[in-house]
Amino acid sequence: MLPALTIENLTKTYDNGFQALKGISLTVAQGDFYALLGPNGAGKSTTIGILCSLVNKSAGRVQVFDADIDVDFPAAKKYIGIVPQEFNFNIFEKPFDIIANQGGYYGMPRALAEERAEKYLKALGIWDKRDTPSRALSGGMKRRLMIARALVHEPKLLILDEPTAGVDIEMRRSMWEFLKRINAEGTTIILTTHYLEEAEALCRHVGIINHGEIVENTSIRELLRQLQREVFILDCVDALPADFAIEGFVTRRMDDHCLEVEVEKGQAINQVFASLDRQGVQIASMRNRANRLEEMFVKLVEGAA
Amino acid sequence: MNSTEKYNAYMTIVRKEVRRYMRIWTQTLLPSAITMSLYFIIFGSLIGSRIGEMGGFTYMQFVVPGLIMMAIVTNSYANVVSSFYGAKFNHSVEELLVSPTPNYIVLLGYVTGGVTRGLLVAIVVTLVSLFFTHLHIHNIWVVIAIVLLTSTLFSLAGFINAVYANSFDDISIVPTFVLTPLTYLGGVFYSMDLLPDFWAAVSRLNPLVYVVNAFRYGVLGVSDVSQGFAFGMLALFTGVAFFYCMHLLNTGKRLRQ
């Protein structure tokens, strides 16, 4: 089966001489949910800009399904739906017109474009705002409007550049559910985000880009396996004993009812619970101190710096 | 894209453009009607009655074709430059750039928007002029051809201005400092015969002279310049402007990074 996206030795040098991409290569399989991560200025948006023709590449090859962008860019564009980082619609236009017009730009007859506009405005929960000037929409609604617009031609590859930036938690969760659903229905999704818990919750594979180079390209599971140490926070039912300790583990007492425990790779967390049990400490809840992927991300990016 | 898809994309751009200027008709259609009415009253009725005949016609009849053409030039130019620059400014032009719509369809869509606004304003101004004078059409085909060519040329010019503009100030520089002076000095209000030889020769470097005179020929049957030369120059300018616009779109200059 053809990959959804193949990038080979892609480079981009801007007119001012800045080399944003230094020959990156990556492949995204059909049906994948792929996270493209990296710090600000790493080259994520440049890569996405090249895929949707807003940035001209300097060298390299890009193929979207069976369409090479140097041979048939219009065919490649038909496969792609793009949700950019910045709002890029006319704020004086109404959501319904914005989406129906976008359908027209993809060659759809007006009746079909309007049908799709209704379908996706409803799916994203902003149908009741269809005739409201888009400048009057909230930030979250504007984000959903851009997702609906990107889907109007029902692309096989959806690219989202920080789609949940500035969106409240409830709306972010509902967007996650929507993205999971369309991914399950067969749409390949590439996502950039600074919320690493978002990548961990949604994506199966991850590419980490830094200073214009891919520093990691693997599955999320494999990436997390590389973690050497995890820190857990334990909330206790009663106050901890004064002489409390767990042999073989580094612990930190946060307050009378809260404890941090470091678990090194190879250590079993059961030992922690066994020790706690022996000392009569009852645990009410347990959680990771920090996002695991974030820890790995910082390590990789700092390592490449 | 197949031809049906291209047609759908073209009609989408045209529909959007027409709806845009119709929605703000008080800013796009009405001002020309008011401005031209004032020209007709002041230059046609008040001052014109004291000037007498020009080129064998009353002064009012003489200036009407030039004023109609002035409205077409400014409106077709203004429509494309403001609409396309606006799309660049709010980044909504990216909706088109990321789509498979071919560049020539994008250009034709915007130009058609400019041409239709130019035609609409021309009809409004012509209707207003009928309150002041009687008009007869000498050659309808010349009128149609010159109106279409002129509105196309200035729509293309507006597109070029929009691509290069960095601010809303930049889209008013050309109309204010280039188009308006060239139009006023293009024989709208006087015949070339009135100018000294030197200034008459200089005036012939002004492309608006050919636009105004060719249209005047279509309406009144009189002109200061050869029709063949006027049409030839207009077609040449339009062709050059079209290919330059396509060059800008194909290279993505100031549109893509």
C-alpha cells in the first residue's frame, strides 16, 4: 500500500539565507495519526507550507499518495486538507459561505459544496453560527470552522498545524474525539502541536524535528520505551509516617499526604506498593508527575541542540 | 482538474466577487453615480454651456464618453486591487493557493469581478447621463469591444498592484498619482486639437488617450486617434499585463514564500 506521504531529502532555504529544512525524510503510512513535533522555528510549519504549496521547496521530493508535487501538484492538493496555525479566512464572510466557496475552489458544483458545508458545520457543532459573520465567532469556533473548511472536499490526508492552540479544555476534548473518529474512518492525519499530551493521546507515530532536521521518527510507544526514568505522584489516605522510606527508590515527601517516587527503567512499581503496604500506608491515587512524552521530547531536542 | 471542475472554481470566484461589491454597493456603485452627476452638472451644464461645441458636438455630449470610460477604468481597477489585496492582507488568499484551482482560473475570476463592476458602473453612469443629454451610439461593436478591453486591462493592472502592495496605502498610490492624472490628461474634457503640437505629441504617450478616444468614436463617431492603432495598443497592453500577472502567480512572487 502506498504511503500517504513520502518526503525525501526536503530542503528549504529562504531568500534571507536561513536554511529552515536541511534535507528531511519521512514517511507517513495510510490511516496513521502522526505527530510532527518540534520547538518553535524547528521547521514544522515550513514542511507543512511546502505540502500545501504556500512555501516553495529548494530541493527534495514530496509525494502525496500517488501524486508527486513536481509532476502533478493539483492532484496532490486534492488529497490534502489543511488547517493552518493562523486564522486565514475573510472575517467578514459567513462560515457557510467560507466552506461552500472552498468546495468550489476544489471544483465542486455549488449544490454539493453547500451540502458538504452543512454536513461539516453540523459535525463540528457550529451549524447554528452558519450565518454569523466569522469575526464574531469565539477562538474555538474559528478553529472548528477551519477544520470544517479543510474537510469540505473530503481529503484523504488531513494536516493540522496546532489546531487546539488557545482552545479551552472542553472544546479541545471534543475536537480530539472528532479527529479520532475521522481517523478511524480512514483519514490519515498529521498533527503539529505544542501540547505533548495531545500527541500522546491521539497519535500512533511521531516525528521530532529540530533545527531543520528529523531527530526522531518512530512510534509513540517505542519513543516512550526509551524513557529511563518515570516520576509518580502518590496521594495517601492518611498522613505519612515521619520515618518513611522505600528501599531502592528515590522518594520525596511533598507534604504529609503526598509523595513523589522515581522509578528507574527495569524497576518494578510493585516493589513500591509492597513497601508501602508493609508500612501501613494506604494510597488514594497515583499519577505521572510530568507528561512522559514531554520529558522525552526535551531530552531529544536538548540533545540535538 | 477537469473542465467542469475548473468552471465550478471560476464561477465560485466570480460569485464571491460580485456578491462582495454588491453587498457594499454604497461604497462601490453609488460613489461613481454621484461623482459623475457632479461632473455632468458642473462641466456639462454650467461650464459646458459657455464653451460651446467641441468636435462638432455640444460639450456635454463630448465629455460623456470620457466620463463613462473614467468610471470604468477606476472601478475595474479598484475592485481587483482592493479585493485581492484584502485577501492577501487577511490571508484568505491561501484558500485559493492551497486548492487545485489553476492560476489562470484565479486570475480570470478576479478579472471577471473587475470587469462586471466596471460594466455595472458604466450602465449606471450612462443612465445618469441621459438625464443631462441625448446620446446615440455610433458603433455598438466598438463600444462593447473597447469597454471589455479597457475593463480587462485595468483589472489586470489592479491585480499587479495588489500583488506588490504591502499596505492599504500602497493600493491607493497608483489610482491617486497615476490613474487620475492620466485620465484627466487623456482627453476626457478636451480635444487633442486644442493642444500645442508638443503637448499633443506628449499626450499620445498616455494610454488613456486611446481608451477615451476609441470609446468616444464608438459613441459619437469622432476621435483624435486612429481606431486601429488604439485597439492595437490596448490589445498589446492587455496581453502584456495578462502574461505578467500569470508570471507573478506562477512564481508565487509575494504570494508564496
